[in-house]
Amino acid sequence: MDTRVLVFLSLLIGIGAALHTIMPPIIFGVTPDLSLVMMMLGIILFPKGRYVLLASLATGFISAMTTGFPGGQIANIIEKPITAFIILGMVKVLEKSMSKQKLAPTITAIGTLISGGIFLFIPVVIMGLGNAGFSVLYASVVLPTALLNTVLMIIVYPIVQNITKRTRISNETSNQTKAA
């Protein structure tokens, strides 16, 4: 593993944790998961399994420590790696047919919807909230979060892409894409 990539992923995860911490709850104590944006950004920039696993576990544990949702600790730890590898698969399939400028927000919107569904499903099964609870939370929290995350990715991705082009990290990104 390249130390530069690990440092960059750590910065993204740290920024995601800060965003997740300062975001106020929307409904029933559920906070939109803005750390997902940074995890997805890391996956789009470094689409290799080992980086995805590391980023997803770190994001999952940090999100678990900062969640206010009952049962959210377990849900975050389980959901983040599952979501991350689904996103990795989507990136691998779609990167050949889309520009990265379009890929990033598309992956973010779909990934947030998947993440929210998995996240809510786990406590619903554990705590027995029922389908009505799932539907209400999905509509009132996950859908607005998907929109918010997508807008954030549209703003952040070009900035981060510019930073990676100006640093040596962009060489690692292009080398990984060629090697994968």
C-alpha cells in the first residue's frame, strides 16, 4: 500500500468524520451521513480492494462512534464495507462508459440510497421497527441525504481532482487504474 494514498484516504475520512459530527439530526435523531461522500470519493480516486476495505472499515467505525440512531453502531460497522464494495463494483463497471465528472455524483446518489437502505434494514431487523418505520425513515432521511451528498460531491470532486493532479498522488491514481 502506498503511504501517500493512505494519508490521502485518512484526510478524506477525517473530513468525513468532521462533517458527520457537525451535521444536525433531521428526524428521530437520525443524522445524514456526510462521511459517505468522503468514503465514496476515496473509492472513486483509488478503486482497489485493499484501499476500499480500509476506508470502509475506518468510516464504519468512526460513523459508529458518532451516530445517534438506536442500533446505528452495529449497522454502521456492517453497512459501510458492504456499501463500499457495491460502489467499487459500480465504479469498475461505469468508469469505462462515463467521465469521472459524471461518475462521481451518479455513484454518490446511488451509493447513498443503497447505504441508507442497508443501514436502516439492520436496526429494523434487530429492533423490529416494521416496514412502516423503514419507509418513513427512508423517505424522510435517506432521500434528502442522497440529494445533499450528491450536491456535496458535485462541489468537492472537481476540487479534489485538481489537488490530486497537482500532487504526486495523481500518479498513484493513474497507475492503479492501469494495474487494475
